[in-house]
Amino acid sequence: MPSKTFVPAFEAKVGNWTYYSCLMSYAQVAREINFAHELGGNRDLGTMIQRGVGTRTEKITDYLLTNENRFLGAIIIAVWGGDPNYLSVEMDSENQAVLQGLDRNFGVLTFDGTQQFFALDGQHRLKAIKDAIKKNPELGSEDINVIVVPHFDTPDGRRRTRRLFTNINRNAKSTNPQENIALDEDDSFAILTRRLLDDDPFLSREKVVLVFSKVGQDGELVLAQRSINASSPAWSTISVLYDITKEIGFDLPCAIEQSTQRATDELLDQSFEILTTRIVEFLDACGNLRKRYLASVSPKDLRAPKGRDGAGHPFMRPAIQVQVARAMRHVLEQGALTWPEVMKRLAALDWKMTSAPFSSMWIETPEGTKAKGKMASGNTQLLYDLLLVHLAPRSKAQISRALRSYSDVMKSKYPVPAEELFGLLPVDAD
């Protein structure tokens, strides 16, 4: 005969639902709670009451096994076949004044094997818990909040349960990438990005990096995404700075060992010291961006001077910033050039929108004047390929392909002759 497990719980009501909130150990959860498909709840479309279990549980399992700051949100479970076995309890004490009202709706849920429970919301967390305690049984003593609701295996009961599942997931809102950069305390590059925004002499200046696109009166905050308004004085956005930080910091001490655990403060400090030097050198190599930005009367005019947009600084455009950082990382990872050599090659480029390779991102106006035009936002891959042949081409064939792609897309000849780019090839290149 199965043994009984008693779990303290509070009975609560919302809308037309009665539910129970309780605390269970990981071991109890792993032992007592199943998946809907195990109980016949997801056999076909008619009986399906939730989505299937995906493959992303490995990351959650690894998180539970390795991260000392681990925390999982509540799991919502349903009782297969009806209401849970709940008994209300009144607290009895000599000091009734202290307990006054504390036992309202308080009771005990009984798990005795006569009822079956399945995860309605949180099935990936449930599977991760089951897998994690198999590898480390000590995790079984840790706790998680569990919310219990009834489920009746009838057409009406399935409709009711499906509605609850979709309402929970439709109305839940996960953090977006920008919010993760602002809040994540385990992502080393998110931490380093925030630190640059706080401590770097240039990037911490007001309006240099756009962090918020909207700040409301009632606590509403909308973090900036990846683009900049034409009239904005910003050099870049928090999202793009994060990408740049990842690209130029790919080999930092905090990035060498991939882990779900936060890097140590020592590694983060070492990484930040290297990163601050690199970001200065990178910005200076890219058309002397810092000096020109600080010297400009209106930074927005540095991006697109009035009446002669084509003379604007390419590195004031986030789409170009990302591709330059990507190309630079590729060259370094391939061992084609050293960091100082890449900086020298970047500095040798003509940092003007109408000059190669940046002209691949610039569409002239119908009037045909290079003074006016617009960004060709769909040409980022073309720019990346051209940057590679300007920084560290590997072969004549690579150069020829890139220049041919430019001609096909832009309907004009590339401004730099192939022979000039051939001169950048390594001695042993084909």
C-alpha cells in the first residue's frame, strides 16, 4: 500500500477556479507528479491539453546542477480525475491573537497514490528536476512552489484545462533580449556591457549610447533596440554595444570557459580591464570615432551632415558597427592577423558612407547625387564579405567573389580595383 505524503497548502479562489498553493521538495515533485502524455492526456488532438515536452530541458537540468543561484518558478499541476484530496485545518494555540486570521483557508493536501497529478504548466522544469536529482540526489531536498488545480477527463473538463493552459502562457511575458542585457547577472557580456555604460569615459557619457527608448510616468521603461532615429545624437544602442562587446571580447578570461554559473569577480575584473583597452582602440581605429564625436557640434550631423548625407561617418550606423565587429572577430579567430594589425587595417579604410566598403550599404537617391541617399539595410552580408577582403583576404578567388557580388547588388563597379586588394593577400596565398 503506498505511503501517504501530507503537504501544507492554502486554498485560494480566482475567477471560477479553486486552487491550492503549497511547497514541495524536488524529491516529492519527482515522485508524485507525472506528464500529461503518461496519463493519456496528449494521445491525439481531441485529448491534447498542453504542448509537448521539448528538447530545451537539458539547459535547465545543467542550470540546476551547476548554478548555486538556481531558482525555479512555480509549477502548476492538475489532479487527474477531479478535485485534490484537501483537508482544511485550524491552528490551535494559547496565543490566539498572534494566529488571528493566519489559518484562513489553510489545510493539508494528501498524496497517497489514489490520485494522479500531472504538470499543466512547468513540464520542462519538472523533467529537469527529475533528471537533475538522478544525477545529484542531494537536490531532492530543495523546494519549489506548486499550485494545484483540478482536472476532469471529460470533453468539458479538457476544454476547461486547455483554456487555463493557454491563458497562462498567452498572458505570460518573458524578458526580451534588451531586458536580459539590462538584468542578467550570469551572462558575463551583459555584466560587462552594463559596466562599460557605467565606467567607460566615453560610453558612459549622456546620450552616447541609447539605453531607453521610452521612460513613462508610471514606471514604464522600454529599452532601446537596434536602430537609431535619424535625429538622435546617440552613437549606438545598448543592444548593439552588447553585440560589439561579445565580438571584440570573444577570448576574454570570462568567456573562455562556458558555464551557466556566473564568472568570478576576479575573472570579470580581468576581462573588463582588457575590454576597456580594446574598446578605445577599436573606436579610434574606426575612423577616429571618439575624437570626431566629441568634437562635433551636433553628433547627428556626424552621422549624416545636412545636405550631404553620403559624407557621414559609417561607424555612426549600428548596422555597420555590428558587421565591422563581426569581421574583425573572424579575422582574429582565424589567426590571419593580430589585434594591432587588424586595428591598422581598419584605420586605413576611408570612413565615409560613399567610400568602399561602406558604399555597399548606401543607395543613392534617384537624382543620382552621392550627397544624398539612404541606408541599404538588407546588404549587411555584402558589407561583411567586403570587410573581410579589406582586412585579411585569403585568396584572389575570395576577393573576386566579393567584388562580383557588389556589382550584382549595387549595379556598379566596386570603387577599389581588385589588384589593390590582391596586395593585401598573404605571401603564400593562391
